[in-house]
Amino acid sequence: MAATATKTELNVRPLHDRIIVQRIEEGEQKVGGIIIPDSAKEKPQQGKVVAAGAGKIKDDGTRVALDVKAGDTILFGKYSGQEIKIDGEEYLIMREDEVLAVTNDSKKK
């Protein structure tokens, strides 16, 4: 999966204030020296934004640009977004207001 994580071009464009996120897999989880099997691991709550919509339209018709952009590494809630599959890869599509934070890792790249 690491080889496809660098793929940033999708044939899908999210609308309005929605973003498409690819989860970032964390390393092996160990608790007290015990390796937790993949089936018992929690899904990562960190991801990379691969596509972002143009922004939310307010009642007066003006568009508010998103704070996040493609390439940002974000943190999100455990139950955020809707899981989707595009070209065989799993992604999340969520509204920008479900994003909890943008990590500093985004600025290093």
C-alpha cells in the first residue's frame, strides 16, 4: 500500500466543503511487549488529503475557501467520514468540519 500512497491524482473531485483522505497506516502496535494482530488494531485517525473541494457556499452566495488543501496531513475523529473505494484503493470522504487538526508533517513535504 505504501507504493500507492504517493499517488495523488484521482478521477474524482469532492464537492463544496468535502475532502478525500487516504489513511496513514501506523507502525505495528505493541502493548506490554505483545504484538496486536491486524484484526484487533484500530483504524488510524491520521491521513493525507488527496483532494479538496472548492469551499462552502454561504447563504449570501459567497464561497468560503477551505483551510485544508491536497497534501496536508490531518487528524480526524474515529468515526469521521464515509469510507469509499476509488480505483481499488480505500479512502475517506468527509466534510472539512470533521477535521480536528493539520499536523506539522504537512509543512516538511
